[in-house]
Amino acid sequence: MAYVDGFVLPLPKANLERYRELANLSATVWREHGALEYRECIADDVKPGKLTSFPQSVNLQDGETVVFAWIVYESREKRDEVNEKVMKDPRLAPMMSPEGLPFDGKRMFWGGFEMFIDR
């Protein structure tokens, strides 16, 4: 069954176009190396919760929005293979350092997930 990498990050609204460029490049690279899908979403209806929420999860600051994204692979093994190639792809080298990111990478979180239901 498919495997998914998911991530959430805070994005300064002033960096939206720079991030869009980075996300489009990332989508191209991941898909070229074998990812089945690459999706990036900007928060539209996310409110702070009482205990947890998307804004709270990334310690959202004034002037920021939340990005929620995922990448789909054939399997965990294929994900590991794709990500190894992606990390070596020179087109992404500028973003592999903290100063190359248009957001605070310390407040980003991510993880890999086995598909549980796929309809």
C-alpha cells in the first residue's frame, strides 16, 4: 500500500511567492525521482484551539500562515529510495541550509505514514 510523508510549517506571508517557487521546484524534483503525488496547501480555515491546532503546532506568529503538505509514494521502500535521490539533487542544494529556507525550519514538523485507508 502507498506511503505518505507529511509536513506542516509556518510561512511568513511576505515569503509566499518565494515559497511557491521552492515548492514548485520541489514538486518537480520529487516527482522526477519517483513520488506519485506532491501536494502543498496554504491554511484557509484554521483557528487556534484550546489545546492543539495547526497554528499552535508551529507556534504561528503575526504575519504568518500555515502550510500543510504531503508526498505520496508507492511504498516505504520507494520513499526511502526517492528521498535519498532528492537529497543529492543539486537543484535543491540552496534550500538544504537554514538560510536557504523562506520559513523557520525549526518550527516545521514532519513524519512518514503508512496508508491506513485509501479509497
